[in-house]
Amino acid sequence: MKDKEMTIEQFVFNLLEQEHGELRDEVSDELRNKNKSSSIEVMNSTLTTFIENPNFVNWNMMITAMATYQWWVQKRTHRFDLEADF
């Protein structure tokens, strides 16, 4: 693979990091859960589309949806610490 080429997964991760920070950067539980749910809906839709018409474009859409879901599952969230000093 050439240096300038990048996988679909890496492209998706880069876009998500530009908008929401790196995986280790925390976001709210609400934002993470909303985006995980949306990703699941899109994965189901793209899988159905790929099954109906297994072409290159539909394959890439399915991979994009799976990468997005994976990123949101791994994204850190703010945790409320009962032991924290206020």
C-alpha cells in the first residue's frame, strides 16, 4: 500500500476524531449512546442493501457503518466519581 493510501476504517476514524477528539478524549454518555444507536441503525440498513445488491459501493458503505460503530463503542465517556472532592 502506498503511503498516501488509507483504509476506509482509518478515513472514518480520522473524520470522527476531527469532530469528537481522539478515542481517549471523553464525551458525554448521552452523545456516545446516541451515536452508537444511530450506527446500529445504519449498519442494519447497509447490510440489507448489501444483501440485496452486493456491489463495491454497498460493501464500502457497510464497512463505513461498521467502523463508525466500532469507534463509538470504544469512545471514552465522562464518568461520575462518587469519591471526587467537590
